[in-house]
Amino acid sequence: MTKSTPADHSNPTTPSSPGDKPGPWSRHFNLVCAAIENLTRNVLVYLIASVALITGLTLLLTTVAVSEGLKTQALRAVRSGADIYCTWDYFGRPGPFPRSEIETLSSIEGVTRTIPRIIGRTQVADELAIVVGIPLHALSDEKLQLSGALPVPNPDRPQVLIGYELARHLNLNVGDRLTLQNVSSIVFQVTGITKTTSSLWSAKAIVCDINEAVILFDEPNHVSDICLYTLTGAERRTQEIVQRTHERVKAQTQEQVRNYVTLGMTLREGVFSGFFILALVLAIGSFSVITYHGFAPRRREIALLKAEGWNTTEIIEMIAVENTFVSFLSTALSLILAIIWVRIFRAAMIAPVLIAELPLFPEMDIPAIFTPLCPVLATLFSLVVTMSGSIYTTWRTATAPVAAALQ
Amino acid sequence: MTTRTPLSSQTSSIVQPSQSLVRLTQVEKHYRHHFSLQIDELDIAPGAWVAIHGKSGAGKSTLLHLISGIDYPDSGKVILFGKNLTTYSEAALAQLRRNQLGILYQRYFFIPHLPVWQNITSKLVPDGISTVERRRRAKLILEEFQLTEMMDRSPQHLSGGEQQRAALARALINDPDLLIVDEPTSHVDNETQSCILRHLQKRQASGTTILVATHDPNLLRHADTHYEIDNGNFLAS
């Protein structure tokens, strides 16, 4: 039997003109448009489904950025520091370093400069501060970003350089005077304040002359450690000599310290891996349940499209496009949230995991670097979540008998 | 006057005028051990108007699902356009539904977040037909059903009668060779019933085979052949 139709332009199945014949990419274009249509008309559903994903991504991006910022700062500090760090072995741990040893270390071949340091803690008002006592003349070589000037030895009016966070907390400015809890008889004058870009520990530091630190901690015969500066390329050899000639001295080259810093950061990042896996599982689950598996209208929609003549590949292609858009949008939203979290909320609740002794809600700026790797990583993460949460369930629905799925 | 491409050239297997468009042999379908549909033999010739009637729950919709390929029999053969339905590849079955089948479901089944015109033309999307062209076709067919003003509305905002007409428009958008309609005139007013009947007659006149499950005596009267299903048993009337 041959079917015939009375007309032409009034027949819905007749193309309006020969130019309307679909091109090879028209099908894919239509599926992309259908995916966008679904997204724009189901914004709320997708937003709810993506909450776990966005939370996980924001956590990931914030952690990566803070970790990267800390690592960069720490490595920068190590690079601008000494060539060899010497500590005194005391029951297998670093202990007080006898000052008498400084002379012998200075005389080792290849050593150009020896700087003893006293590093300790003290209370300033209600704030815990880190006191760094070094020969102040050594500071002139440091590449510090500060407002004011570097302190110089002054027996009449001891001078100090203080960290930005401490200055902010105690409302101190250049020129102000300061006394410490240990010895209130010494009145320091603040000559400089480090800027936020300086390393984190120095944000709460008080840098003073080593002789004042001796009085502060009442320890005339010992220092915390000794920094050695050597001739270029002589670090390894000098380290060997120190280890050979001074049994209780533990010497570490700048390269070794750098490796420890990197390793330490990696271990801290590892702590977050557990959270990420948890977030990933939760995100996949919630995405799957809300958008597909447990969402009857969506299952019925897939079944209806199947009944209308869509094949499984076409349905999956449309869903994949939807998810790609969701992934990119989630990544963008998470990136914005992470930047806000770091810049405005100072990485609250995340930075304390990476930085010791930081309160849950830090009052100081947290170093963070958003490298191009961050969005790439986040996009991959969200693609894994959305695709895992949807493709399998879509495939299951699309391959099930249509009649059952329509019920 | 344009001549439509013969049905036989559109299908992978050739259907001669003398052959059945739909043939069911020894078909059984069981549901949860308490309901089963049994059909020894059913032939539907091209261009015929076949009506299936019977009580609610007798198995009419199940039969339509089996013929439209949205469900599968537990045993027996469903031959559609000269080929066993179970031997169709997924792509071929999709192509068949898209180009040669029109289905009007008992419960309409619209995609609620899409406007009426997009629901009606959803089967044209994978064919790569442009949005402009799909909208043009939707407008043309909705004009036939006096639903042009509704084309941009959500199907949820349509009355029962309007939804039924829109659902029939969707089934006809591809000018199908086989139109399967499930209870088209139930729960609709007389005007909609007349409209639906008019369109079914028009389609049959242009060569479309019509298979309708109904209680409506008016529709039964217009059928060339009607069968009764009683508690899953298929009886010729």
C-alpha cells in the first residue's frame, strides 16, 4: 500500500525548503541544544544535585591553593636562607647548641659566615609571639619586604622588627615601644613591620638582636641553631667536614631542608586526600540519586525519548553534554567560592589543618596561589563525579524495557 | 499532489501489499504471576483500522506495548514491517520508532519542563532537523488541532482535552505508517472526541495503519476489524 499526502508546505513532515536538509553535525548540534535546554529549565535540580560536588571542589581548590602558597613561601624562605643549618643532637632530638662550638665551625674550610640564632616563644599581651634573636647585622642581607627600617644594634634603645599579624593584633606602628613578658625591663622600639607577603611564621615574629634574646631567655651559653654560609658549591663538602669533626652536630644542607619542606607539605596534602575521596563518593551518590537514579521524572523522560525513537547513544550523548556543562559551571562556581574563602574568610577551617597553631578562623592573611592546575584538577574531578553519577544510570534506564520505565 | 515514499522502501525488510504490517504468533506476556496475555495469532494489514476492546486491565495496553516494541513478549513472535521485533538492532528499532511509528499513550507522558512544541517534535531532534524547522512543523500540526496558541506553554498548563490533542499531534508529527493509540477518547469532551476521530479517519485515508485500544463504541464503529481481549485472552469479534 502506498501512502500519499495531499500537500507539501502544509505537511509537517515536509521540509520547508531543500536547504533544510540536516548536515552531518546537525544531530550533535541538536543534542547540545537539547542538553542546554534541559539545564536551563532544571537549574534548581542541578544546583541541588551539585551541592556536594561544589562543596568538595571548593575544599579541594582552597586546600591546593593554600598548600601551594605555603610551599612557595617556605621554599622561598629556604632559598634565601643559609647554606647549612646546624643543630645540636640531644637525645636524638635538636637541643641547645653550645656557643663554644661556634668558633670551631667558623674555622672549617669553605665556611664564609656563621650566624647563631635563638628562636623561642614569649607572650606579648595576650598574643603568643616567636622571638628570633640573631646578630642584627646579618639582617641587612635578608630580602625582606617591610615598612619602616631594619633594626640595628643599639644598647640604649634595643630595636626590633615585628611581624605584620602581631603588629595588627597589638595595634603597633613603626616607632612604637614594646615590652615582652619575660623581661619587662627591656623596652624595645619597633623600627620595621614585615608585610603580608613575608613568610607565615614571621607574621607573628619579633626579630631582635641575639644579645637581647640571651637576656630574654636567660641563656648565655646556648643558642637554638647555627646557620652556615659557604663558598658556592662547597655545601656538601662542608657538611661532610662538620659531621666528621663534630659528632653531636647535625648538619643539613639547604637542599635537604627544601626536600623536608616539600615532603611535609605533601604529607599534609595527603590528609586531605581522605576528605576528597569521601567528598567524591558523596558527590557521585547525591548527583546520581538527585538527577537520575532516584529521580522518577528524569527516568520517565529518558524512557519517553527512547519510545519516541532516540537510541541509547543519543540519550547518553545528550546527558554527557549536560554533565560537561554542569562540570564546567561547578568548577567556575567552586573557583569563585574558593577565592572568596581564601581572600575574605582567610581559608577558615582549612588553613588550620595545614598550618600549626592557627585558629579555626584565622585573623591573618593566608598565602594562597591559584595555579592553572587548580581549575584543570577541579574540572577533571567534577567530570568524574557527574559522569560516574549519570552515565551508568542513564544507560541502565535507556536499555531497560521502555514500558516499565514509563510507569 | 505529492506521492509519499512507499512504505516498503522505507523499511529494511520489504512488506508487500498482501503481507501483514503486524503479525503476532503464539505471543505470551506474563505479569507478576497473576496476569498474562495470550495471543495465538493476530494479523494487521497495511492501511487497516484495527480496534482492540475489552475491560480495563484486560491487557489492551500490554498488547499495544508489545506491538510498538516498548515491551517484549515472554514467548512468541512479534513481526513488525516483516521482521521479528527481537531481531531489530537498537539503532534500527530507534529508526523505526522515529520514522514509521506514532504512539499515543494512555497517560500522555509529556516532558514537563519542555514547552508543547518541543515535546511534539522531540523525535525529530536526533534526525538533526533544525530548531526553526521543528518549530515550523510543530506550528503546522498544532494548527490542525487548534493548539497554536499553546505551543510555547508547558504541557502541564493544558487541559485534559488539549493534552490529548497535543499527544496525538506528537504521534503524527512524523506522518507514521503505523499509528498506535491507547484509549484516545477516554476522559475527553465530545468536541475533542470528534476532533480525534476526524484525524484518525484522515490519516487512514492517507494510508496510515491504525491500531486503537478503546471502549468508545464510536471508534469501534469506524474500525475495519475489531478484537476483544478478555482477561488476557484474545478473541476475534
